[in-house]
Amino acid sequence: MDSDADRFTVHIEVYPSQDTESLSQADLDCDHLEAMSEMLSEQEDPNADPADALPSYRKLRYELCPSCQARFVRDPLGLESSQKFHFSKN
């Protein structure tokens, strides 16, 4: 990776996890292509993203400066910064 980059791009997708141990035979027998086709045909806007139909799905994109990228890689969930207090020096 080029360390002299002016910016960095972070892509994040958030969606429900599929518990493979709780899959039923009905889940395996479901025609997912047919279900997706039905979802698309129900969309009013033909250019709409099918993921918008899923309220628990989010696709995020962030542009980071090199300093923010380093902090993100070190602590992607911001756990360290949420536990620190920042007091002024006066």
C-alpha cells in the first residue's frame, strides 16, 4: 500500500448475520433468485438499490485523511477514544 496517499477509502457493509446452525430445510429449498426477482418487481423505482428494501442493511463509504486512516486501522470501532477524556489545557 502506498503510504504517501492523500486519502483512504473505507467501505463498510452492515447486515444481519446468518446463523448457519439454525438453517432449516425450508431455507435451503427457498428459491432465492425468485425471491429477489419478486422484490425487484415490487420496487417502484427501477433504478432503486434492492438493499434499500432491507431495513437492517447499510452500505457506508468514508474518505479518510492519512491521520484518520491510521487511527481507524488501530481502533476501527473507536473503543479507545470513547473511553478517554479530552480536557482543555487551561
